[in-house]
Amino acid sequence: MGKILKVDLTAGTLRSEPLQEEVAKKYLGGKGYAVYLLYKYLKEYEAKGILPADIDPLGPENVLIFATGPGTGVPGFPCSGRYHAMALRSPLTGSVGSANSGGEWGAFLKFSGYDMIVIEGAAEDPVYLSIIDGSAELRSAKDLWGKNVFDTCRILAKRVGGKNVSVACIGPAGENLVNMACIMNDEHRAAGRTGLGAVMGSKRLKAIVVSGEKEVPVANPEEFKEISKRCLENMRKNRVTGEGLPMYGTSILINIINTAGALPYKNWQSGVNPNADKISGETLAATYLIRRRACWGCTIGCGRVTRVPSGPFQILESEGPEYESIWALGSATGVNELDAIVKANHYCDEFGMDPISLGSTIAAAMELNERGYVPKEDLQGLDLRFGNAAALVEAVWRTAYKVGFGKYLALGSKKLCEIYGHPELSMSVKGLEMPAYDPRAVKGIGLEYATANRGGCHVTGYTISTEILGIPEKIDPLTPEGKAKWVKIFQDFTCVVNSTVNCLFATFALGVKDYAELLSAVTGWSLSENDILKIGERIYNLERVILNRLGFDGKDDILPGRLLKEPMPEGPAKGHIVELEKMKEEYYRLRGWVNGVPTAEKLKELEIEL
Amino acid sequence: MPNVSVKILLFATFREKYHLKELMVECDGSLRGLIESASKILGEEFLNDVYEKERGKIREDIIFMVNGRNIKDLKGNIELKDSDVIAIFPPLAGG
Ligand code: SF4
């Protein structure tokens, strides 16, 4: 069994603890193990008389966890360079904070000798954590505070030197406690959602640099070799993981989602963007794409290295934008200039912000402004109107530094729209801005947004795979029938993926059976398909228990009114709304929940001890 | 034979392979007729790329949409009408 590094920033102390096998058998690793630990903290706080609602997301009592899993860093385990980050509370949502990132950091953390890091407390002055070849220490980061993500990564990598060095850090947005700040690693990779960068900033933890060459154990190496070979071969042969994603990256989705009438446009006023092709993956490939880039241990390589050679939005070299960032910074804001979107996305990486939440917040501000709800003196000349590319780019850096109108944008769309008296214009669930699929045109994803534990999220239950892409089978996006079953399966299976920890994109080619076999060979436990789905369900339910303790239940499993009451105005889903209640009823029944709360019988069945 | 005029949009690798974003096609209104007419413009290979001759069907592994609806989700026989828009994608994904 591996090790957990526990860091108390208030006391400035570090200690190492072994991973517990009985916990790993029930919760695997990564997200699952982190959820288990977060629940334990919550219980300890309750025993001390600290109520969940009293935990300030930006206070020292919040806990931040970086977690790898049994698959992470294992050579031959598909796409396994990742880590999962979690916090007891997100500053953006008040619910559990949760995000996942690629690059190399996850694998290199393991090579450094630790499987997980738990951060408690807050430092007086800025520090960074260094873990090199099994030895961990806190060092002053006074010289790094204020630096952007790229400089921080480069300076620390150079300071450590050698191979297998990787840096996770925050940029100015995290330092300035911007609610949608992310944790960045390897310069352009992000644990993007739910504002974990602000949690790191509140702890005055600027960075974590990891390096090492420790071998990652595999219980049954011969068996693993065979299974891995088969899985990697399948991924190479699969036209999605072997051709589509490597060639075009994620932004290849822009045109198909728009064709299905599901690409939210101008703050979700429509699902059809008449200029989608101008910002599509095909256009990116034909214009600013230089080459592709893969995360550690990945044969897909969906990452894009890009350059804008000239003009006002010139960039020497960047990475991305991804499908989600193009949509949020482009389609949601009505901006059609791909070079401006590349620049805005580059700033998001440089300052460390989630482009989904930021783009959506800017889009909400544009609608507020166009409807005349924002006083001119608040905007200070920032002309936030749909389609204004220059204002988009300016809004991004203003948010990172909370300058001018940026201080309102930094709150996220929910609080922004509340301040200006129109909460209905925030396209968010539980305070987290929804991603790039309009559920009026893809019903199942609406149920996922409503019930996702971390808020308006697509990747914890990606029904787009079956509703639009036909993987593993094609179902009609316009009917609410039968969607609850799929949402539950995707949510449970994704918990397994995020606890493994490897990349969700591997699942376009690999199924539950492949994961059961890979994980069995790596851990030496004999895990069936049912076993791992039960682990996934257990993780999802325990995470939901934490949500319940934080005050979230069925009343929060909702969607913005626009999606429930305003019929889609055009396209193939014209006239459709989301029949949420109907889907939710079936979903709760399948989950064994009442009003968004797992029943005692369900918890018993899943062997969750509270 | 009714004569209908429809628009075909090509995406991703199809767009690259045929160096074309869109084309107008006249056909008899059936999917087979549409593919045959398009093949006269784009070449025989297009027929193989999107159609399984033996089964007389659009290939299972591509995404073929009529007016934004995947034909796999449309019930019954598909009769194309004037001004219909056909979008053709290779297998793809993202997130
Ligand atoms: S598929 Fe893309 S995001 Fe996933 S591990 Fe590979 S390069 Fe990274």
C-alpha cells in the first residue's frame, strides 16, 4: 500500500500515513478515497461542534486533497497521468469541490513516493510544497507570489532540475481568491472546476512540485501486460480514440452539437449558433493548430498546441482551446473570432481560471447589460455586449485581478446575477455554470446537470456519449424516456474512472469489463464488473451524503428556469423544454434516494457506515 | 421519380478528404438515391465511405443527420424533401 502525505499549513508540519487497504478495497483511490477522507473530516468537525455550514470554503478549516489511484502512473495503464483534486467546500458552490486534471503531475506525484496529499490549515506567508524522491518539505514562496502559471511552473521545474519534474500551482486568480480559479499543472493543464484554485490561494499554498523515479507497483505484472496490450490495441483501432480525437481534439464537437441544436448561444437564448463553423475544430485545425500534445501515458493525445501568428490577439504558443472553452468563451458570448477565443483561453491558463465558469459568467453579464440591468458606473466603459471580442479578452484579465467590473465577474454567474436582481439569468446548477450542451435538445444531460454532485457538470455523467455520439449505443436525445438509467450508469462508472485515476476519454474505447480486468491485475484483488460498479455507486452516494450534510438535497437538483419554461426557439429541438421532474422521479427511484437523499437501506446495501 | 434538391454538409475527415464543406444534390428523395447522386459528384469512394451496399443501409459507424436528427433516431422510411440539410460526420467524440 502507498502513502498519504498530510500537511498542516497552520502548524507548518508534515506527516506520512499509510493508505488503508480496507478503505482502498471499498473506495479504490483518487476521488473515492478522497470522498472517504472528506467525510471523515466532516464527522470530526461535527464532533468538535463545528457545523458543516460553518466551514468557510476559503477558511483554514477547509481541506484540500490531491489524489491518484491504483492505475495512475502505471506504464501501460491507458491515459493514466492524471490526478483528482477535492475540497470539503467549493467557494463557487458551497458544495463539495471536485476537479480532475491531466498532464504529468499525477504520475510524477506517484513517482515521488506519495499517492495522495491532504492539505489542512493555512500558511501565514506564501509557501510551496516540494516532494522530491520521497522527501517532502514546505518552502517559502514569497518570490513566486504574484507570478503567473507559466513562470511559476518554469521557475520551480528549473529549481528542482532533472527529469520527471512537474509543478501544480495557482496563478494570480487563485491568489486573488477568484471563485472560478483553478489549480493548474504542467502550464496548460487544469483541475478546472469548482474554484479549487481559490481554496489553494486561501491557504497561501502557491505550488506543489513533485519529482522522483519510484516504480509504481503492479500485483500481477504478466496478466496486466496482456490486458494492457489488448486495451491499447483496441484504443488504437477505435476510430474515435485512434483517429478522431488525435486529429481534431475535443473541439471537433462544435459542429455536431450545433447541428443537433444543442450548442448554447448567447447565454443559452438559443441552441443554434449560426457561426459555429467559424469556431469549430475543423477551423482550428486549418488555422492556429501547430501540433498535438499528449498527457503522460496517453496514446490518444487530444491536446492542441496552437499559435496566433499576428493581429491584436497574437500568441506565440499556447495550448487549447478545448471544445468547452471555445463554447464558453465563444458561443455563449456570441464571439465568432477564433483568435480572440484562443487569446482569452490563453489568459485563463496564464492566470489560472476555469474557462467554462468564466465564459458563462461573462455571457450572463452580457445579457444583464444588454437588458439594461447593469449601471454604467459599474462597467466603467467595459462594453460587455454579445459578440464583442475585445471586451471578452479584457473581461478575462480584469476578473483574474478583480479590477473594475472584474470584481463582480470573479464571483461567478450566480452571485453576479443575484447582485443585479436577475438570478434567472445565471445558467448554473448549485452555483456551478453548466457546460456546452443545451438539455432542451439532449434531455439526459439535463438530468445529469441537475443531479451531478458537484453542480452543473457534464463529465460526471456524460450521456452525450450515447445520446449524440452513439457510444456505446445510440439513443434519441429528444426523449426523456429511459434517461435516468443511463445517467446513473455513467455517474457510477465515472466515479470508478476518477478513482482509478485515468482519463475519461479512454472510455470511448474501453468498457466496464476492461476496467475490472485492468484494476484486478494492478491491485491483485479479483474485481468483477459488478464489483467496480458497486464501488462507483458507493462513492457517488457517500459524496451525496456530504452534500446533504452541507444542506443540499432535492430542492437543489434543479435546472435554470430558462431550460424548464422557455421552449427552444429554433433548430431540431424547436419547441422543446426539459421534462426534468419526470426523469428525476425515475432517477431517485433507481438510486434509492428520497428527495435527493440516500435512504438508510441504500446506504446499508452499499456498506456505507456513517 | 420525384426530384428533390438537398444540401449535404461534410465534417471532420470527410471535409478534409473531399476538400468540400457543402454541396447541393438533386436526387429521388431516398437515402440511397441521395448517396448515389452525391457519389457522381464526389466519386465512387464516397459511396463506400457512407453506405453499406450489401445491407443497403447507411454505414453503422458514421453519424448521418437529416435536419439535425440522427437517422438512427428517426422512425420509419426517410423521404427527403426540398431544402433538407444532410450533415455527415465520421465517428467522433470529445468532452
Ligand atoms: S485523451 Fe487527452 S486529456 Fe485524456 S490523457 Fe490523453 S491527452 Fe490527456
